[in-house]
Amino acid sequence: MLDYDTEAAVYDATRGGIERARAAATAFHTLLPTTGTIADLGGGTGIVSAELATPHRHVCVVDASAGMLALADRRLPGNALRADATALPFGDRSLTAAICSWLLHLIPSALADAVASEAARVLAPGGIFATTTDKNAGHDVGSDIDVIVNRLHATVALPPDTGDDPQRLTEVLAPLGVHPHATATFTGTGQGRTPAGFTAHLESGRHFQWTPGLTQDAVDEAATAMRLLPDQHRARPEPVFTVTAWRRDP
Ligand SMILES: C[S@@+](CC[C@H](N)C(=O)[O-])C[C@H]1O[C@@H](n2cnc3c(N)ncnc32)[C@H](O)[C@@H]1O
């Protein structure tokens, strides 16, 4: 996990800015109640949360990073809470909804399950838990870059432990009375991959974080193949991401 206290200064500008936040918020919006109180877990700088807040819908940003929350507090004054998403400072069945935008893919499945369970605890009857899911699948647009990335991932015996797998989350939530409700999608505007950009990503070593078990040889081979692709700086199609929602039984 990145040090988000340090990352805060550049987070919004390097993650697609307000355009990305509005696209994500539009997808969340279609799944959420229009009134009540929503907690945005791992809400960071509040750039998505602020797009969801209305005079009738109160949004509270919950995050572990003081640096990220300082920016959230500017967007939603008095509504930025420092807390771990697995131990929320809300009572049982007290919220209309809880959301996670780009949190669960960052953390191991056991921790993601704990976040989902905690979200279920605070949902009022009929309340919604919505989160971005299956980020890796969203990035696979069937491009020549993806052929190389998929070949690289196939070198690993076990699939990565992804916190944002919606099927596993459904299994965690069902015994808690929270069941699949609906899904929505949004386009990762400006996030189409380029061969040059992905080579730099591979060479940064960060891909090992996403896909444990990779060998340096396999990554080097993928970087070499990436450099041979045409149009090194032409972005391939933009990713399409999914938001999945579950609803607490009335
Ligand atoms: C990739 S950022 C997403 C921020 C925001 N949701 C967005 O879409 O712009 C992930 C955020 O999750 C926060 N985070 C990570 N683990 C957390 C935890 N266990 N509890 C609360 N926040 C956490 C980080 O501090 C960071 O701000």
C-alpha cells in the first residue's frame, strides 16, 4: 500500500482529477438512495464523495490517512473522519449506504471481507453497500497490451488475491442479510494504456505488488514484448469499470 499521507498532494491530479471522480460518482449515484447518510470508506481526498453530496444526501468521508482527509475536509467541511474501514465509528444499522471507491482492490481479500462485513453492520434495513469491483477485468479491453499482460499473469500459478472480487463479497455479505442489488459501469476517461506507459510501470517494480508470484524474468520478457508493439505512445481504448451494489434486507 502506498503512503497516502505523502500521496495526498498529488493524488487528485494523478488519478484523473475531477473528470474521473464525476464518472465514478455518476455510476455510484445510480445505485444509491437519494436521501440519508452515506459513509465513503477509504474516501481519500473526498473527490468522489463531494460529487455525491446533495442537500438531501449527507456524505461522510472515512479514511485512515490524515493527509488525504485534510483535503476531504476542505471539500466537505466537518465530514472527514479518521478511522479504519474495519472499525467504523457508526452504530449498528445507522446509515443509508456505505461505499468504497478504489479501496478493496488495494487490500488482501481477508481485509476486504472485514470492510464489507463492517459496512453490513452499519447499514439500516434497505441500506446499500456499493463498491468498485474487479478492477483488473475493467482494464482488460482486449488490446495488444492486454495480450502481453495476460500472458504475464498466466506465468503465475495462483491468481492474485483480489479484495474486489464481487462473487466472494457476495458470499461474505449473504449470511449478514445483504444481497446483490444492481451494478453500474463507468469509463476510465484518459486511462487508456500506452505501451510506453505500461513498460515504465513494469520497470518500476509496482506490478509485483498487484500480482504476487511474478518472476523478474517474466516481467523483463513482458517489458521487451511491450517495447516491440507499434504506436508506443498511442493510448489503447479506455477501461470500463464496474460498481457493484448489495442491499440489506428490509
Ligand atoms: C486509491 S485511494 C481511493 C480514494 C477515493 N476513494 C477515490 O476514489 O478517490 C484509497 C484510499 O483508501 C484509504 N485506506 C486504505 N486502507 C484503509 C483502511 N483500512 N481504512 C480506511 N481507509 C483506508 C487510503 O488512505 C486511501 O485514501
